[in-house]
Amino acid sequence: MLALLHEWLIGPFDYGFMRRAAVGGLALSLAAPPMGVFLMLRGMSLIGDAMAHAILPGVALGFLLAGFSLPIMSLGGVLSGLLVAVLAGSVSQMTGHREDSAMASFFLISLAAGVMLVSLGGSSVDLTHVLFGSILAVNTTALLLIAAISSVIVITLAVIFRALVVECLDPLFLRGQGMQGGLVHGVFLGLVVLNLTAGFQTLGTLMAVGLMMLPATTARFWSKRLEGLISIAIVLAMVASTGGLLLSYHLSIPSGPAIILLAGIGYIASALFGRYHSLLTRLRRQAEPLGAPEPH
């Protein structure tokens, strides 16, 4: 039994590429879920998906200029994502349209432009790599970059944590304390772009947002407190990234989709059996007499 467990859970990490992929996944799991929790609390869950597409033109342009150079592609992704965020905010202020509708418009434009650029400069294999990533191909340079970006995100998030919480709950109070809500919002969007840029190498531009949002939305079925949401989301992301890698290794399936699908299974199971707002909780509430206390 122990030999079987070792073969399934420990043995795959004897290979260097599996160890690098695991460390990269764990680094993203520390940085991405807290961002997803705040996006969810701010009613901006789909903004994360839009920003994931917004980085594609910059990544594609970096690919055209320097091939698969992760630093150049990452820099292009950051600049592209920030540019789209600024453009969407500017259009929203000038025209009065909601920011999410402007962001949706720009993300469609970005997606089409990025796919076109990669197609012009490479093959269908290159396009697949950019769109869907390859966590098993993470090298030392990519791993250091992912770790550095994740560290910057965690540290910056810790610095602006209180202001971000207040800005989510009561922006007028934040303004009354002499702090600019727009500045906090801008820094937060910048962190989202950085996180998605770090994730595109492993999960691709189309699925990088999965490790950010799925653990965050799953955590809401298990906790009502902010610290609980963040902690549970991080643990779920770590389990999904490590478990997805192991499934990918043993079943010979793509690693990125395996990670996101495992996180998706966690979401569906939590929606059915979670402690709060799940189907099971609703059925129990209907079966209980009126006035029965809710679980804490």
C-alpha cells in the first residue's frame, strides 16, 4: 500500500520538470486565489476573464519579436493588460458606459488581435502553447519569474489589504480618510494583470484566470468570513494544481486542463454539498422547522 502511494503521489516528483511545475503551481496558488476573492466580492468576477484576454496581444507581440522568450512575452502581456484597463476606464468615464461593458468590448478586440498576431508569426502549435500554456515545460527562468511576480503580488496585497477591504465595502469612507479609491482600484487591477501574466506560461492566456476564480468561488460555499475565504481558496488552489499535475502524469492528459477541471469538480461538489448556499443546505433548510438556527 505504501509503495503504491509512493508511486502515485511521490514518485512523479523525482523528475525535475514535475518539481518545477509543482513549485510554479504552488506559487500561483498563493497569489491568485486572494485576487479572485476580491474580484468576487467587488462583483468583478468576469473582469478577470476579460483581463486574461487583454494580455494576449502583448504576449503575441513579444512572441513575434523574440520568440518564446518568457521575460519579453511577460513584459508585453503586462503592458497590454494595463493599456486595456486604462482604455476601458477612460471610455467608461467619457461615455458613461459601465466599465464591465467597456472591458468586454476591449477583451474581444484583444483576443482577436492576439490570435491574429500569433498566427502570423508562428504555427498552430505556437498558438496552442500561448492560449493554453504548458506547465510541464516550465524552466528555471520561467519558475523564477513566476515566483518573483507572485511574491510582488502577495507583498503588495498585504500592504493595501485594509484599504482594499474598505474600498470593497464603503468607498465613501475611504475617500473621507483622504485616500483615493481610484488609486487602490488601479493598483488592484495592476495586480490582476501581473497575476495573469505569471499564469499564462503555465495555464495559457485562456485558462490562467481559472486558478484565480474557481477556488475563490468555491470557498464561498464553505466560509462567510474574508480570512476564511482567502485561506480556503489558497488550499483549494494548491490541491487542484498539485492533484492536476499528478493526474496529468499518470493519465497522460494535458496538465493545464487537468488542473482547471479538478478545481471545477471542487466547485461543483461544493455547490452541491457545501456549508453555505449549497443545494444540500437549501434542502435541509426546507426540511427544518421555521426558526431553526443557521450553521456557524
